[in-house]
Amino acid sequence: MTSFTAKVIDPVGLHARPASVLTKEASKYASDIKIICGEKEGNLKSIMNVMALAVKSGAEVTIQASGEDEKEAITAIEHAMRENSII
């Protein structure tokens, strides 16, 4: 398993646009990828799961991947989050 933790800096949190960016990127990989915020977690490949977490600006999230391409997935997701000013 590979993971990283970061603070959400998007002023509105993980609303529809950033959730869409994350699910689109995560869906490119075969690994199981989760997003964890506090006690809640969801499948990062499901926009409904991500939005249901209601992640607010300033919250810490952990992205976890496990599978054959976990390292590539984590690197790409972290890059997408930085490029889109999510973290």
C-alpha cells in the first residue's frame, strides 16, 4: 500500500470540480484507491463517494492506493491535486 496525506486548500473544499478531477485521474489505474478524511473514507474512483465525504477547506485527506500500479497512481493523483490547486 502507498499513500500520502495533504491539506485541502481549495476555498470551497472538494466540491464537484475538484472531485471530478480526482475521480477522473484515479479511474486511470487498476489499483484500489481510497480517500480518507477523519473517520470517513470513500472510493476515489466514485465522484458520489468523494462528494459524500463533504471535505472542507483546511481538512487533511489521505489518499491510499493498493495494487499493481499503486506508486504510479499516487504520484499522478498528487500531481493532479497540486496542478488544480486542491492541495
